[in-house]
Amino acid sequence: QSALTQPASVSGSPGQSITVSCTGTGSDVGSESLVSWYQHHPGKAPKLMIYEGSKRPSGVSNRFSGSKSGNTASLTISGLQAEDEADYYCYSYAGSGFWVFGGGTRLTVL
Amino acid sequence: QVQLVQSGAEVKEPGASVKVSCKASGYTFNGYYIHWVRQAPGQGLEWMGWINPDSGATKYAQKFQGWVTMTRDTSITTVYMELSRLRSDDTAVYYCARIPRGKYYFDYWGQGTLVTVSS
């Protein structure tokens, strides 16, 4: 149950697009479209942004999108805004009742 | 409305145990698994395990096996996470979160409980 691999940090200017990757194995990220993404501001509970790889919950901006290729899932944020600055985590079912988070990515809006 | 309300902050000495509660309301308690997640200072989110409130079945991350116990009391729609033999690096915010049955994402979270382990 190793943590999924995410870049430690990404940054972008307002209005730009950024992509956060989440790399696992064929047993977790690569097995099915079961990856979810969470936005986490310090001191607050994480917020679901994407589920089942590419679906957006009601109320989440369509600037957020998810995709997957092989063992790597990706979160793309377009039209960056200052309030997008946060930590982002991927999360995946890993089989046999086990789950695993990514290491987290700090997004800085320049 | 759906709520997961956790117990308050705790300060424990090394070697002690801590039991954090997560009171569920606003939905059918037995219909959603409850997972526990923690975040140590400066670290990422870490999955600890889950409990099925219906059956009481549990699954713990390998790291926490033999060390964490998750239970539930259906009469008061509350789940508990007890961590024993605390060490200083167990200092963290502990969250409960629910996953709808048959789904693979958290839709609601508790507010978090800070557990500080210090002598």
C-alpha cells in the first residue's frame, strides 16, 4: 500500500491552466476509474472535486476536470483563480478493501 | 442535513491510548462506510481504515493493524477510532469521512480532531 505519486508542488498564474498527475499501479489507479480528487485548505475538511476519474459533483466549477491514462490519473484546473490555491490529493481504491492517497500537491497561484 | 461531528481535541502522553468519536446524523447510518484519515503536521493525508456500520466489519491499513481499533454504536449512530501505544509522531488531525455503499469517494467529512501526543 504505497502512496500514489504526485508532484510536491505546481504553480500557475491567474487564468492559466495546470495539471496535477497521480501515478499508481495496475492494482489501484490503473485498475478502474475509481480515482477521486480532493481540495484541502489548511484547517478545513477536504472537499471532493472529482470522482470516478472524471465526474464533477454538483457545485464544483467546470474549471476542474479529471482524466486517466494507464496508471496515471490527472486533475486539470483551467482559468486559475486565487481561491484555487490549496493542497490537492488523489485517492484510489487499491483492491481487497484497501485504499490509498497520493502524497499531495501544493498549488500556488502566482 | 448530513453531518459528521467529531469529538474535541485531545492531549495524550506517549504510550497512552486515544478514542475519537464521529457522530453521524441526517442520513441512514447503516448505508455508508466510515473511513478514518489522518494528517500529521506538514504531511499529507493518510488512510487508516474503514468500518461498515451495518455489520461492524473493519479493514485497517497494514501500517495500523494491531494498533488501531474501529467500532460503532448503532444506537447512537456513532463510530469510534481508538489508537493505542501513542507516539509523538501520532500527533495529527484525525478525520472521519463517509463513502456511499458501492461508491469509491468521500462525500462528507467530519470537522477533524486534533490529537497531540506530548510528555
